[in-house]
Amino acid sequence: MTESPAVVAAIEAELRLLDPAVRSSAELIGELLHPEFTEFGSSGRHWDRHSIIVALTSHDAPAARPVTTTGMRGVELAPHLVLLTFDTEYKGVWAHRSSLWMLTGGNWLLYFHQGTVFTPEEP
């Protein structure tokens, strides 16, 4: 099944946001987050746009490391709205993730994100 251009664009934006070089730059992160961005993190914390940028780019933040993603898929909910779901592994912690991307001013911006920690099942 071929993904729509909107889904492809949202996946590309999500992967950019997970890039350590982007995650360490307030300017680059800001280019990908909607002004009304909100997140329920895998830690249980509620984040807004400002607080997540500060946390990711503060001098005492841990050095950005690659985040492993699996099973990323998307669905176009409306002409300017894409839902992505996927799993991540970061420093041995696994999380189910969902991201809502909104086409705003010609750019795909992350509007909402949620992470839920889980333990992978043994094969």
C-alpha cells in the first residue's frame, strides 16, 4: 500500500525531530513544533512547546543519542492532519508513541505527542 504524500511528509518530519543534531538545537526543534504543541511524555510529565525545547537543549541535558524506531506507520485523518504511531527504544526503555502532525503555513508541525512505556514480549 502506497502512503499518501502527507503521511510521507509527516514521517520525514518525525524522523528529523528524532535526529540528535535537531534535538540539541532550539531553533531546529522549534521549526518542527506547532505553537500550541503539547505532549504527555513516557515519564508521565505534561510538556508544552517551551518546556520541551528547554529540556532538550539545556546545558545539563543528557547528550542527544539516537532513538531507535520500529513499526512507524501513518494515516491521513484529514487533508492537513496525519496520525503517526510507532515504537521507540532509547537507553533500554521502550515506548509506544503517537504523534499528530498538522500542516500549518505550508509546513508539517507536531501538534501533539504521547509516549507510553512498555516491556517488549519475549519471542
